[in-house]
Amino acid sequence: MASSTSNIEDLLASIRDSYLIEVPEKCDLMEQHILELRSEQSFAFAFDELYRHAHNIKGASGTHGLNVLSTICHNFEDLLHLIDHQYSNINDSKIDDALKYIDLMREESLTFNTEHYDPEKIKQKLQAIDKTFKKEMTKGLFVDQSRIGVRYCEQSLATLPVKLTVATNGMEALQRLLTEKFDFLITGKELASLNGIALISALRSSETKNAKIKTILITSKTNIKLPYPGMVNYVIKKDSTMAKSFHEVVSAICKK
């Protein structure tokens, strides 16, 4: 039994190592596409190819247990979301950051099986790159105790330059709103420990930097009573158009 398990582990490691050999070549292609982003004529094709390669590498890395490589790709996708398919959003800083991500992907794949492999050092480099562009991302807090709800919201906002933090109940959300900086809040009406309307009311009454942020209330009801007009900026109904409404509202917030 132990021998059988060992054989399977050896086989999986061999498949993983074969995949790692392919990554530097993929990085070379992505590097070329990044440089092509500078040209308006080649921008659209290059952007789509970058997103496709990053998504594929992220998925394959997760399958092979290459968590650091998968994280690098995920953060690279965040940078692409910030560019948002818009040539006008390209500048030297974003090009430089994109190339740094590719360098990290290459370093991770080339050193993974060597004595020089230092995942903590690579993570530190990754954090340094993240800091340079994530300041530009719009930060939102989404309150929902359902994993399905969280996934639905994330998918709806996937193409926007948004960094989404999740809280599972009203009290947790309020604590985070009182201590962390956010640009918008999305919450359902019914929550554990503190409902959505009470949460927004408490936020508006606070003297924190988040007191005046945009708020989005999700509800299945047609008419809801609020303590006072203007307390909630947007009300989104739970129906077949909810994903589209999410995207349109948050997109408008990102542009302000």
C-alpha cells in the first residue's frame, strides 16, 4: 500500500515537473504580449492573449499544487482587471509591473526544484509589486454568509479593478468598516447578528473614514422602508438582472 502511494506521488511530481519546464516559454510569449500593449493596433489581441495565458497557468498551477505560481498569476490578473481592456489605461508603470510579474513566474518555475528555491523571498517580491498598483484598485466590502452569494458577486465583478473583502455577518462587517478603509459596501438585508439596514445605519452614524462611502443593499422585496432618505445609495433586487446590476453599479463607483 505504501509503495503504491509512493508511486502515485512520484508520478504526480513527474507530471508537475514536466509542466514547470513549459512555463518559461509561456513567460516569453507573455512578455512579448506585454510589450505589444504599447501599440493601440495590437492592444486588444495582446490583452486577450495575456489574460488567456495567465488564466491557464493559474489553473494548471493550482492543479499541480504550485500555490505560489498560482498566486502570482492571480495577482497578475488583478493588474489586467485594472487595465480593463482599455488602451487609455496603459502607462509605463503598469507595463513595468506586468513585466515584474512575468519575471516572478519565470523565477518560480526555474528555481522550484533547486536548492536555491526560496518561496518566502518570492512572496516578498510579489507583495512589493502588489503595493505599487493595488492602491489604484477600488476596495469593497461584501457581506454574505453564503459561499454561493460570494462567488456570484465575485464573478459579476471579475472584470472590474476591484479588491473585494468578504465578511460573513453584520457585526464582523461593522468591525472591519470601523477599522479598515473601503470605497463601497455591498450587503444583504437579512444578516446574522446585525441586519443590513442596521449595519448601514451604524456606519452612517460613525465618525470614521467610511461613514460616507457608497452603499449597496441587496433585497428580494420591492418596497423597503429606510430610516431616512439617502441612507442607501443603491438598492439591487434579487432577480435575473442582479449580476448585470452589480456590474453596472460598481463600475460607476470605480469611475468616480
